[in-house]
Amino acid sequence: MTEETPGFEESDVPSGATPDDAAEAADSSKEEKAAPAGDASSQKSAAGTAGLTAQLDQVRSALDERTADLQRLQAEYQNYRRRVERDRITVKEIAVATLLSELLPVLDDVGRAREHGELLGGFKSVAESLETVVAKMGLQQFGKEGEPFDPTIHEALMHSYAPDVTETTCVAILQPGYRIGERTIRPARVAVAEPQPGATSGTKEEKADEESGAPEEG
């Protein structure tokens, strides 16, 4: 009884072929039938690789989104911290300015006593200690005679004309001004003097004559 090779039919062997020829034909048939299985495996592997690549792209996209969310949250948190710190400083400045504003009349009394030579003994020590404390808290006094009048930091309580000024000038400090940093808590209350009417124009005419070299009338 002749053993038959699976998937191989004797009709595939040419007539007159030897047994070796029949064996080669059987092997060839096996290779032809095995080839499609190998192609299917390769296609399956390629499909699996494509799927993994797609999943990796999705993971990367999700990671980028989460990173952007984290960066946005960090920026918002930093802005929040800056706002809180700025508000804290502002509240502190307002509280200090309110406290020092209540002490300004006392400082005015100390200044008047010093001007009249009444700042003596224990009162002098207390006054100087008070001035030292308010200075440490940032209080600064301003306002000097002879400086130009600035309506943003000066309050004019008296007005006059003077021949020796060329612009509106503070000629007397009635009450000094006080500030904390850039915040003015009281303007300097001053007496101001302006140039006499016509004095400025006359001065300008004299300067123009001098520059032009016009001869004086005899």
C-alpha cells in the first residue's frame, strides 16, 4: 500500500517520473501551501505595529495636554501669589499711613516747640524718640522754603507777589508735608509768591536788548 502525502495528488506527478521526482513535487507543493501562511503572519505583525504606534501617539498627545495644563496651573498660581503679596503690602501701607496720620498733629506740636525753643528736658527726649520711631516706619517730612510750588505735593494757604521770584515759589512752610514711600499722606501747607505782574515781561525785554546789542538812548 502506497503512503499518500497530504495535499499531494499523484496527478501532479508527470507520467514516467521516478519516486524521487514524486518526492520533490510533494515538497514543492508543501512550500507553495506554506507561503500564504507566512504572508498572513507578516501582515498581522505589521497591523500590530501600526496599532501600537497609534496608541503611542495617543499617549504622547495626552501627555502634551497634561503638561500644558500643568504649566497653565503653575502660571496661575504664580500670578495668584504675586497678587496676594501685592495686596498684603498695600494693606500694610494703608494701615501704617492711617496710624501715622493720627500722629501728625503731635509731630506738628513738636516742631512748633522746637522753633520756639521749648523742646527741653524729658519732653525733648520723648519727642526725639517719637520722631525716630516714625522715621523707622517710613515717614518722611518734606517742604522747604524757596522750592518751586508743586500742586501735587503743596497746598497753598497764602498768596502774594514778590519782585525777586521768577516762578511761583514756596516762601514759607506753614506745615510740613509727610509721605511714606511714594504715598503722600499730607501735602506741605505753604505760602507762595508769584512774580509781580509785568516784571517777567520787562526782564525778557531787557535780556532781548542785551542780546541784540541795541545802543542805550542818551
